[in-house]
Amino acid sequence: MILKEYKNFSIKIDKNFCKECLICYKVCPKKVFDKSDSGLIFVKDENSCIGCRICENLCPDFAIEVEEL
């Protein structure tokens, strides 16, 4: 039997820097982010994060931090 080890990640959005550009929302392959009716970005499903850090690397305002737990 093969067991696969899953890693967990913490995603933090610094609202002081985030300008709600939606880049993270659009590029996340696992749809971790969502937006409210007013357009505010939030982490919808942190457990789905695979740690690719695409959101962190493409954020123009350095507002996202992905950390392996």
C-alpha cells in the first residue's frame, strides 16, 4: 500500500496592501480564493492549497503569504 503525505499551508492576505486586483482569484489552480459580492478577496478553502505559491508570486502588492505548516 502506498501512502501519500499531504502538506498543509496557511494563506494570509494583508488587507493593508491588497488592492483587490483579483489576480490570486483568477490564477489559483485549486480555487482557494473567493470574492464577496462587494469584490473583497478572501480565503475560501485553505485546505485545498497545494503550495504552488502562484498567488504569492504574482501578487503585485506583496499582499499574500503562503506558509507551509
